[in-house]
Amino acid sequence: MKTIAHVSDIHFGRVIPDVAEGLLRSLAAMKPDLVVVSGDLTQRARNGQYRAAGAYLKRIPFRKIVVPGNHDVPLYDVTRRFLRPLARYHRYITDDMAPFYQDDEIAVLGINTARSLTFKNGRISLSQAELIRDRFSAVPDNVFKVLVTHHPFLPPPGKKRMPLVGRAETVLRMVESCRLDLLLSGHFHMSYAGGSHSVYRSLARSVLVVQAGTATSSRIRKEANAFNQILIDPARVTLKVNNWNGGGFGVERIEHYTYNSQGGWDLPAVGFVAGPDGALDRKEPGR
Ligand SMILES: [Fe+2]
Ligand SMILES: [Fe+2]
């Protein structure tokens, strides 16, 4: 079994210092095999914000897959936005725009969906779709395949009009032959999960989609700061949503997803929420 810590939207420039330190403590205790950081590392892509984000990521002593988000492209500096949109990302974070990790159990690829031509939304290019297919086609079938983007493939529950990553269905169809298992994204600052079939009905096989909230920033949307712990079995995925409770992160919700013989993911039978005394109470899943 492998453990991925899924951290998103850390937004240096709007970081809550106590929460950022709490996240480091939680990750140190969790000892994940891999930390996925799904974009929006900064608030406005400024030098100081990037410097702080880079220094913070260096304090996470685990293997990482990092992708940029729309906030990591300068918004008001038009010259930089169009000529060198991710120069500071390259300088302070990484040059690798398609980070890839593979072992005997999991293969994880990150791609950049942030674009200079749009302020908020993102998309996947056809050449990136080919890259996804090429990378994962070379991975054995029994290895669990994870794609990381900043922009989401699935809207939050009950909010079907929220803009998703551009070209999503085309890309998912293009890469169907390589049997993706899991999509990890951020951007909406909301924690939820579901199967790709709820949106992309033309796909032969459902892909599990997991969204992370904002881990460390004050840009919360009616939800606490959060990050995901994902345990991969690989026919069974356990998602533990960890919420900030004022003094540290604790498990707020646990969901189990089982891969079924029809080629899709069963939705969770039941979710749990941690009560004030740490007891787990039954709760409607996915909410
Ligand atoms: Fe964000
Ligand atoms: Fe974003």
C-alpha cells in the first residue's frame, strides 16, 4: 500500500503561519510515500511569495510532485504574464513541467494547466494529452496511475456550472487506452471526490477524482483548511480528508472507493466525520 499526501492551493502571500506549520507537523507524522502539491503555490506570483513557497516546500522532507496553478502566473505584469509566465516558478520551484514518479505500485504524472490567456481557468493541450498517453502507456497495468493538475475535472457537489479544466473530455478519451485510475486537483478550495462518469458519460471506464481544499491559506470557501491523505491498495482507495481544527489537522472524513469488475469506482457506502471527542459519527458521504 502507498500513501499520497495531497496538498493544494498553499497560496504564499495569503498563508496562515500556524496552519502552515501544522501541515508540516502532520506530514512529518504521516510519512507519506509521495506529496502531491496541485498548484497555486503563491497568491500573485511575486518574487517574495515564490521565494517563501520554495523555502516551505524544501521543508517537506518527502518526494514531491508539484504543478503550478493560475495564481502562479503573474496577473498584472502583462509583459511577464505573456513572455515569461512561469520564469519565477522555474527559478524557485522547479524546471520540470511534467514531473513523474513511478515505483512498483503507483505512477504519478503532473502537468501544467495554467494559461496566460485566461485569468482563472485552465486547460490541457493536445500535446500534453499525448505526453500523458506516452508516459502511462509505458507503465504496467497493475501499477496505479495518477494524473495531477491544478484545474479540476469534476464540479463540487451541487455546483455543476463551475468551470472545469478545458478539453477535459477530449483528453480523457484520448488517454483511455492507458487506464488512468485517479485524478488529483485543487483550485476550487473545496474538498470532495467522485467518479468521472458523473460528468463524462462517453468514457468507457470511470476514473476516480479527488479534489483538495486550500491547505494553508486564508482564502477559504466555507470550508476549513484541509489536505487529503490517500491510501492506495490498489483495488481500494481510502481518502482521509484532514481539516484544520484550530490547533492542528485532524481526520474529518473517511471515504472508501472500491474498483469494481465493471471497470469503474463504487461510490463510498458510508463516510464518517470526527466528532469533538474524536469519535467517528456516520455522515452522508461526499458532502
Ligand atoms: Fe487557489
Ligand atoms: Fe487556482
